[in-house]
Amino acid sequence: MPIHLEIVTAERMVLSDDVDLISAPTRDGRVGILPRHAPLLTILEPGELDIVKGGQRTPFAVSGGFMEVLPTRVTILADTVERADEIDERRAEEARRLAEERKQLAQNEREMALAEAKLRKEMVRLQVARIRETSRRT
């Protein structure tokens, strides 16, 4: 018995499908969601969001948002989310490099916090893109 998952951003419906498992990065740590999970509302942190369906794992890069879990349905309202095949690894590497430069040039705590958040987002994007590349080689 699968659980229905919807992943939505302000721009688009990313996914609407029945899945077997959802593994999400939350403020309190990584959470695994199976069908008939207890109700939960949580904040998503930047990280790798994994979906498993029929034994196939699909990674996504999520930059944050909210996740509502009900026994038969999960809704993820994400700031941004990208499937591994949507990420251009070279562009993500360049964005990571620029974020590191901004962090080094930060003049105050606010600039530092913004640069660190951007750097975290780009590191996640690179990690997910590299998962795709690794699975292609095997």
C-alpha cells in the first residue's frame, strides 16, 4: 500500500505520485515516511529528498519548505526543488564557488548568513547531481 506524495513549488507541480518511502531533511534531522505514518507537520531544511518507488530511489535537491504528513498523503511545499536530471553540474559548481567568495567577502552577520544559506543550497545541488552521475556509471 503506497502513500500519495505531492511536491509543489510556487512555480510548478514537481511530482504527484504514489510512492513507497520518502526520506526528507527536516529541522530535527532526517525523517523517513512510510504509508500510514502518524500525522506530522515539519519544516524542511536544505538537503537531499529521496523518494523510493518500486525499489527505485529518486533523489531531489530541496532548498527548504514545509512537509505535511497524513496517513495516506504527504504534501511538500518547497521553496525550490530539482530532480537530479534537472541540475547542470557545471553551473551548480560555479554557483557554489561564487557563494564561497561571497561568504569570504561578507561584511556583517546578515551577509554571512545569506552567503552560508546559498552555499548550503549549492552544495546540496552538487551532491544530488553527482548521485545521478554515479548511477550512470554503474
